[in-house]
Amino acid sequence: MNEGEITTLWVGNVPPGTTDEEMAHYFRPFGSLVCCFLLKKLSHKGQMSGFVRFATRMEASIALDTISQGNIVINGSTVTSKWASQNSQPLSNPSALAAKGLGAAFAALPQADSLAPPPPLPGGEDVTTLWIGNAVAGTADQELTSALAPYGNLVCCFLLKKLSPQGQLSGFARYATQLEAARALEA
């Protein structure tokens, strides 16, 4: 996998209530998934969005072409997509990701001892993704990962490339469990 090559798609217009696993199901036929997740915050139109990273640019390109033709419908909604500005980063907890079928790319990584994510809370959603703001310009994804890893098993963690009007970076960190996300949020 060429690390400098963008192989991540932003995917939008996903119906609320769709799970990461459901979304991954629709993208596995296009190739090996490295990272696949939905953001829990709904758009102003009430839809979800997320990111799908493939092992190769060709796999991602084929998926993008299929979406552009309106041929991927998830839970009754035709999804939209575009190239992400940077690649989503898979992190620790490869055994949990492998159990979800998210890529042979994790086979060579050491297995981490971790707990499986708990079931969603009754009547509510299990929020495990945090928005990260006010990161100093020039901060690398790995620096953010190092700072957040002590709080739990990170599934994905990355900073967006575009600076805020104040000259700072923002991004996302997704933990395996709600408890780990809460620990990081309270730190």
C-alpha cells in the first residue's frame, strides 16, 4: 500500500441507524477494506456520513465509480461519495477489526488484547467517535494517536488537512468502546 496515495472515500447520504458493519458489507466486494466507519453526528439533512479506506487506489476508484452511477443503495438510500482529503488511519485493536472483516491488512500486525465493544445502550446510540479540535498546525496523525492511545483501543484516528480560520487543525478519533471514548473526553 502506497502511504502517500489517497485510497479513502468519504461516503454520504447514509440512512440514520446504519451500522459500520452494514456499510462495510456494501464495500467489501470492491476490495480489501483497511478502515470503514460512520460518523454518529447526522448532517443537516438527517443523514450519516463516514469514511471507507481501501488497500489500493484502484479498489477505491472502482467503488467511487459505482457510487457515482447510483449503484450503491444502503438501507434504501442511494449513497454519495468523493475522494477524502487524506487517508483514514487504522490503529490498534486489529483483532476486533479482523473479526468485523475489515481487512487482511491487519494480519501482519501483532494481536492486541482487548474487549469487544459493548452493545448499544437501550434507547440510545453508542457514541465512540470524538471530534478533535485546536490541534497545532503541523501536528502529525501519529502524534495525535500517541496522545490518545493511553485512553483505549483506537480504531481510527486522523487529522483533516484543512486549517481552521484560526490556523488550527481538527480531526476524529474513534475508540472501540464508549467507555474508552468517555475516558479520552474527560482527560
